[in-house]
Amino acid sequence: MGFFDSEIVQQEAKSLFEDYQNLVQLGGDFGKFDREGKKMYIDQMESVMDRYKIFMKRFELSDDFMAQMAVEQLKTQLGQFGMTPQQMFDQMNLTLERMKAQIPEF
């Protein structure tokens, strides 16, 4: 069975995409959130980023051709912006750290 043929992989990909999209939409109002809302948002975004890292690591470790192609495609797309996947995650973490700094006593 191919990597993308797995129902578990398909469900996790769908869930990750939906969760991330919802958080990005919600993030537009981050400045309007109260302190607890901001903390919840950051915690949820960190959770999605952790899930995404694990998902990507599965791609990288798989010997499935399509999984390897997906990794290479991501590297190529990010490379167009002068970035590696690790730099992408680092940048996301930096953004979340900056958001945390805006919250007293986080």
C-alpha cells in the first residue's frame, strides 16, 4: 500500500489542513482576543505545528515514492523563498514566541 493510500494518513492530512486553515482565519482577530483567548490560540497553533512536524517526518522516513516526491516538492516550493522546511518551522516558532511576548505573564 502506498503512503497516500492509507486512510489514517488521509484523515490526518485533512485534519491538519482544516485545523491550520481555521487557526489562520481566527488569527486575524488575535489582537482582539483577551489574555486567555490569546494563550489558547497560541497553544492550539503550537499543537498543530507539532502535528505537522510529525507528519512531515513520516514523509521523510517513508520509502514510498509519492511521499518522497511530496518532501521534494515542499523543499522546492520553500526554496523559491530561500527557505528550508526547518527554517519554515523556526520562523513559525519565532512568530509564536513574539505573540507570547505580547501577553503579560505567559
